[in-house]
Amino acid sequence: MVGRIHRSVQQALDGTPEVARAAGDLHHLNIGPGEALTAEWVAAGLELPDLPAMRQYRVNRIVAQLNELGYDGIVLFDPLNVRYATDSTNMQLWVMHNGARYAFVGADGHVCIWDYENCEFLSGHSHVVNEVRPAIGSTFFLGGNRWEEQARRWSDDMLDVIGEHCQPGAKIAIDQCHRIGYTMIEAAGYTIGEGGEVMELARRIKSSDEIKAMRCVAHACEASMAEMQEQLRPGMTEREVWAILHAGNIKRAGEWIETQILSSGPRTNPWMQEVSSRVIEKGDIVAYDTDLVGAYGMMVDISRTWVVDAKPNAHQQTLFDMAKDMIQGNAELLTPGRTFRELTFDAFLPDVDQYRHYSVLFHGVGQCDEYPTIYMPNGWDTWGHDGELEVGMVLTSESYIGSRHGGEGVKLEDQYLVTENGPELMSHYPLSLVG
């Protein structure tokens, strides 16, 4: 077995002033969005989240879900789940495909993170992280033809932690893992379960601090959207317009944008065409989906459609009115206790033989698109799964309307919090075809 590396977060630091500052005062999550931006949010009447409270809430949610489903611990590879459990980040997109950062949360509340080489200090700000170890990557990229050897080192190290916090033969959840990781943990006598279920169910109910964070990110996202709309002109390419949203997100402490869904003119029908070099013309529709991961790692997922430098024509206005009526009318269904089946079959949906639609009616949102996903009625037998809306869930109401006979299409989406008194709109950018 590999050498034991039982180190607290502070013990993981190498003791130099540079590392101490990087783990403390200079840590980007400690610095946060910055005084100018937070002052802007406070001036807008928004409350800032209590981040230590939010971190503890999330660990408590994971522990509660582990106990409810009968698990003794969970191994996390998905960087969004690692972020949820630790509130620490490192190359979020890179580690999505390189397996060089992962964590374990025990049903006893112990949180251990394995970080990329020489990056142990990146969790120095987070009081919920109890232990830091150096990551052992077992992909072929990281291990070459020694990948199996590295995988066995990974397994030995993981089993060391599991053995300290779980009984022999315990049930362990894993959200993602390379094949050899499963086999070695199972060979050690543990039962493996579906970690994605644990984490999606844990993440589904947002704390008051998560909601505060989301409101701040919505404000930042909408400021970036306003810059897009103000600068949008005929003659710009779709990519030039899309870059404005990216720039606005980054300067407002955002992290990344999940997709590149912006299209114009004839490219708006059918939907889901990613941004291109097409030159936007006067009178075109421009439609997009933010899919934006902003400050605090929270997502704002809303869609708008605009007509460029002209009054909407009759066809454009008709599609827009249908899409607007759909998201606003369907949002009224977002009440506690309503079942997913009811959402599916009670939602308004224009004639599917006449109009193309989006892939879902509603979906959860938090750090990204999250559980639940509410599919179209014709997808119920294949994809439908029942459940129930609860206070504290956040969902988006979706619409896309594009005629099957041709012409442009309209995409709209808004984000709602489920409260005891019904749905509360969290996105406030005007629903209008014109600026």
C-alpha cells in the first residue's frame, strides 16, 4: 500500500509565505467577485451569500442523502460534484476529462480531496475539507503504458481512506470512475452504487445562501446580456456577438459557459445550431441560450430572442408571442407537490405537427443543468420519470417555436424558484423582440 498521507488542509501547505498567501488572502474564492461587483449587487438590493454556511449546508446535504440511501461514503470525480462537496476548484474543464482531481465524502462527514500535483493549497480556504492528498491520475494520457500501475496506486490510496471511515463490506457510491477503479474497490469487498443519484438528489434543494448567490449571478448575467444587446449591429458575426457574453461573464467573476448556442436568421430553425461566422443582417432574429456558470459556481440558464435593427415582422412576432405564452403559462405549474408527470402532461405545447420544439419542458438548475428533467409528453414512455416538486428547487421553463414549414425560430427560457407561495421569477431581463 502507498505511504499514508494523513494531512489536514493546513498541513498540506508547504510553509512558504507564497503558498500561505495563495491558500489564504490571495485565494480566488476568498477574494471572491470583488468589492466593486458586490457593491453593485448590494446597491441593487441583493444580499450576499454566507459562503461558510453554504459550504456546510452542502456537506450536510450529501451526508443526509448518503444515509437515506444506505451508503457509507461517496467517491466524486465530476468536478461539479467535487465543487459542491468542497467549494474548491482547479482547472474545472480540464479535470472533466483527465481524472486528476477527485474527492471522498463519508457518511460521517469526513471530506478528503485529492488535488493535482502541487495544488494541495487550493482547498486552504474551505473549512469543510478535512484532508488533502496528491491525486493519482490513471488515464493513459497521465500514466502512459503504466496506466494500470497508476490505477492500482489510485485504488490503494482510495481504499486507505475508505477503510478509515467505512466498515468492511460497506456500500460506496461513485459518480464517475475509470473501470479499474470500480473493479478494485469491488475486489476489496465493497458494494458499488450510483453516485449520480446521491449527488443530484442532494443538490436539488437549494439553501437560502445558494439562492442569494444565484440572484447575484442573475444580475451579472443580465448586465452582460444588456451589453450584447447594446452592441448588436448588422454586419457583426454571430461569434462577435457571443464573445460579448463571454467577456461580460468573465469580468463579472464568472467561470465558463456550458454551450455555444447562438444563431441568427435562417440558422434559428431548427434549433441547437452552435455559433458560427455567419454575418448578421438587418431584420434577422438572433436567439441564444446563456448556459452561463457565473460567480460562486452558480448557473443562470435563460434564453432571449431579438430582432436586429428593425421592427419584427408578423411571422417573427407570432412565434415570439407563442413562445412567451408557453414559458410564462407553464411556469405557473411550478408549485410544491406537483408531480413530474403532471408537469409533463399539463404543460401547454403548441401543435407538434406544425412546430418544432425544444427537447424538454422544464429542467432543474444549480451549478449547471440539474435534476429533474421534464420531457415532452411524447417522450414519457421512453424518458419520463416521476417525482414531486419541493420548496427550494430551481427550474427553468423552456420554449422553442419554429415552423416546420420554414422560416426563423424563437427561443425563450426563464428561471424560477419553487416557493411555498408558488413560482418566483429569478431572471428579470425583458421578454421583448426589440431593445
